[in-house]
Amino acid sequence: MKWSAVTATIKEGRLRLLVLISQMLFGYIHPRTAKALTDLALHLRNEELPEAAKRVWNQVLTVMDASGQSTPFRNLGMQEVLAGVRKFQRKVFRSEQDLFHRLAHSQHPEVLFITCSDSRIGTLHITQGHPGELFVLRNAGNIVPLPGNGMGGEEASIEYAVKALGVKDIIICGHSDCGAIKGLLHPEKLNKLPSVAAWLSHAAETAMLAARHKHEGLDEQAIIAAAIKDNVVVQLSHLSSLPCVKDVLSQGKINLHGWVYNIETGEVEHYNFHLKSWRKL
């Protein structure tokens, strides 16, 4: 057993005792005790002890329900989000207040970053940037529909970034283990996800290229990895055909970039348009 698990168990025991005493004396759980239990549950979750975290959190809900104290946030994951918001307000915002003051009424990003909605992709983590530096567009599969074919707002967002904000660079960033690409390669798994299947039709060219890789004898993982890169190139082609991008591209006022981010290693590969090959960034 981890030492952190041992200390957490001791702390849990003490808090449970406080809960019992509080209920016996006052008939309800003191808010500070509830917060301490919640903090403990979050700590256990972060220590990758999900069962212990769930046990403690269920104790919080049981006691609060019994004492008539309700919470609209009954999911521990949502509690983690709330804890993050409070930490941001208490520490991050205060330390960077001048930055947020400058950003309060205008933004001047120079880069449009188009990437996947995947929860594992943190744009500011990857670039080590700050708020206001990237104009971000996210969707399943970092897809850019061809002109006039998208109803999800992608073309409008890109047009705004290019025409209104005047971004000078656009990055399309794919990533390893992409669920959208896996779905594209195995459409039979999308039977219960009709909207996803329809959306992935904007990556039909990627699916065709993947079929070629199968004929080349690549294994499943190699095909997925190749398709992830192929999809970035396909979407770059779609991007360059949008009227708002095509105009400034022909004038040399904007640069396009294709990236693939490896979640496990942290490496980023970029696409060389001239050599039509990928290199580590």
C-alpha cells in the first residue's frame, strides 16, 4: 500500500469520527468537515486511488443528504473542476492580474490553433503560452470542412480569426490515439453515433488513404498513426481552399502548419510541405 494511501486512511478515520460527533451533538455535518472530506476525496482521486475516493465522496453525499444539505454538483469530477476554478481565482488570477486586465477588452492573437476536442490535448500546455496568445478552434478530429459544407461554425471561426483578428499563422494539430480517426477507420463502431459518423464524412479522403495503408500490409497501430498524419494533411488542403484563407495565402500574408502531438512522449512532429514528409519539431 502506498504511504499516501495509509495517511489518507488515517485522515479519513479522523474525519468520520468528526462526522459522528457532529451528527450526535448538532444533528448535521459541519460545512468545514464536509469540505475536508471533499478535499480528501479529491486527493485520493489525484493519487490514483479511485475506489477510496469514491467511498469518501459517497460518505459526503450520504451525510449531506441526511442533514438536508444538498449540492447540485454530485459528481466528484465536477468537484475537481470547481476546486480548480477556486484555485485559479485565489492564486493564478491574482498573480497574473495585469495580464487579465490587458485582455479584458480586446484580444490580439497571432496564431489560430485548430485541434481535436480530446480532453488530453492542452493547447497552452503544449505551447507553454498564456491566455490571449492562441485563438483556438476544437472539434472531433481537428476537421476543417470544405467551403460551404460545414454547419458547425468552423468556417466562421476561421474567417473571424483571419479577417477580424488578422492571425499570421494557422496550425492544424492532430494527436496520437485519436478516437475520431479510429472511428473513421471502423465505421461499424459508429452505428449508435450517427452525428459523429456524419461529421467524419468531412475526412473521407483520410479514410481512402487509410485503405491504401491496409493494402501495404501495415498493422492496425501503424495504420492509425499514418491516418492521423494523413488527416492533418487532408484538413490543411481543406483549410487552404476556404475563400478567407485562400486570399491571404496567395498574398503571402499567412502561413499554414501541420502538427501531430504524441500524448505519451510529448513529442510534436511537423509537416514539411516541400518534402511532403514529417519531422520532429
